[in-house]
Amino acid sequence: MKDTPPKIIYAPLAGCSDFPFRKMAARYRPDLMFCEMVKMEALMRKVPETYRMLEYDESMRPIGGQICGSKPELAGPCAKIIEDLGFDVVDLNCGCPVDKITKDGSGSGMLKDPGRIGEVISNMVAAVKIPVTVKVRAGWDEENINAALVTEIAEKAGAKAIVVHGRTRQQAYRGPANWAHIKAAKEAAKEIRVVGNGDVFCAESALRMFEETGCDAVLVARGTMGQPWIVDDIRRALNGEVPQKRSFEECRQALLDHFTFSTKHKSEHGALIDMRKVCCWYLKDAPGVRDLRKKASHATSLDEVYELIHAF
Ligand SMILES: Cc1cc2nc3c(=O)[nH]c(=O)nc-3n(C[C@H](O)[C@H](O)[C@H](O)COP(=O)(O)O)c2cc1C
């Protein structure tokens, strides 16, 4: 890791921030990027698919691994596995809203038991030398907002940073993120770095996030989809420069490059499935993209997809 702490971070995105996605992101050198979350139990059971999700190459550094689970006794060994795989940071997921994750108290389910968050983080910190971080939502629901309290708990447990997503679990992804909860977490923090997250889709919103919340860094999630260069836009804006405009041709080329990384890293079937979502990301503003998506969904060979994108 560089001496200066990360300021612009690319988020963990289950089903999205895979190897090809991170190859594209690496071109623009975010200060830190994350793999998709992995479950503690799957790490312990050595599930091959889980380890495949954690594959990376040197161009992606600094890179973080994120673990999800609620059992304090698994936290230390799992953090150690992430460290031994060579990751620069290990993060604890306390934000995932999906029922199948929260039903055993994992993900955002952890927000119902802040003491357990402290216990899990302490065990991670005791097991590794790399920085331990945690990613939370504002709270379980509007009646139970506790990101500021969890910030204090995480700091005491030894976490170096806390990412606060300004939505509650109940909100899932509906409505805007409430950045006031990020500000409150920053005010509760002494040494721990507070990373703001939620609705940063362009350089301007990143600047506003810094200004309105006083956060130390921003974590960009959906804004990285089809915009692997968003870190460059944000850096320029922070320096008072205008973000570079990307032409349609540049977006098409980026899509082709993403597709090429997919074909190298995945089976033909995997790359074909990938293209169904990825083509919409890069060309979302272009007229006719829905038709392209439809055609790409029916494509049966890689050549066919290349032709579709070239002809678009
Ligand atoms: C498709 C998708 C997958 C996600 N996967 C993860 C994940 O694996 N771990 C995590 O902590 N958050 C995950 N999130 C949440 C994001 O990291 C982020 O907190 C949320 O999208 C809000 O940020 P945004 O408004 O910049 O998108 C995911 C979000 C989306 C949309």
C-alpha cells in the first residue's frame, strides 16, 4: 500500500467486480479496489468457486478482499486466509441486505448486534498485519440508525476505516442515500477513517460528498459500472480540472476491451453471459442499446458478439 491513505476506492460488487471488471478498473489506478464479497464458511470449506472470485493480478493493487459472516470464531482464520492470498486490505461486510445473507445475522444483519461487529473485527485484527476495515449501512431501518455507534465500536476494535453506505437495510437500493449518516459517523470518529458511500456517479457528486460529509475518502460502486475511468474524473475535479469527455467510440472500445478480458478469463458461456449486462453499462446512453442487449442475449458465439458490438 502507498503511504498516503486511499481517497477514491472502487467497491466490492457481487456478480460484477470480477477479474475482467477489475482489469478494466486497474487501467485507471483507483487508490484501492475490492473483489466481490466471499462468505466466511465458503472460504473455510475451500470452495473452488469462492477462491476463483478472489483471483487478481499485480496490476490491480492495492486490492482488498471482503469477507461476509457473523461467527467471531471464523473471523480470524478467514482474515488470515485473505492476508495469505496476498491481499492488501481485508474488509468485513456489514451491509449486504439480501435475506439469505441476513437470516443468519450476516451482512447488514450484523447491524442488529453492534457488539458482535466489535468482536468479529477484534478477531480479524488479532489475526493479520494488513489493515482491517468494515463496510456498513446507516442502520437496519430508520428507527435503528447506528452507523455512528458502529464507527466508535469499529475504532475501538482496531479497524482502520469504516465505509458508511447512507441507506438503511430496509431501503435496500430504493431512494437516495442519506449522507447525513456519513457526516455523523465522521463526527463520531477519532482516528478511524470514514469513507462515504452512496450515489456517487460522477466527479461532481464525489466533490459534494467530500464537502457535505467531511469524509476522508469516497467509495464508488454502481458509478464504476461502464465507467472504469471515474477515478480519473474525480481526481481531475479535485484538482479543479474538467473531467475528460468520453466519446461513443471510446466507450465502444472499452466495452470491446472488457469483453476481451472476459473471454480470456472465463469460459465461452461465461463471457457470453457477461456481455448481457456489460454492454448496457458502457453504452447506456447510446440509442438502440436495448436492441443490442437483446441480440447479445441470443448470441451463441464470441465472434457473433464482437460483430454485434462493431456493427452497433
Ligand atoms: C450489483 C451490486 C453488488 C453489490 N455487491 C456488494 C458486495 O459484494 N459487498 C458490499 O459490501 N457491497 C456490495 N454492494 C453495495 C455497494 O458496494 C454500495 O454500497 C452500494 O451500491 C451503494 O453505492 P452506490 O450508490 O455508489 O452504488 C453491491 C451493490 C450492487 C448494486
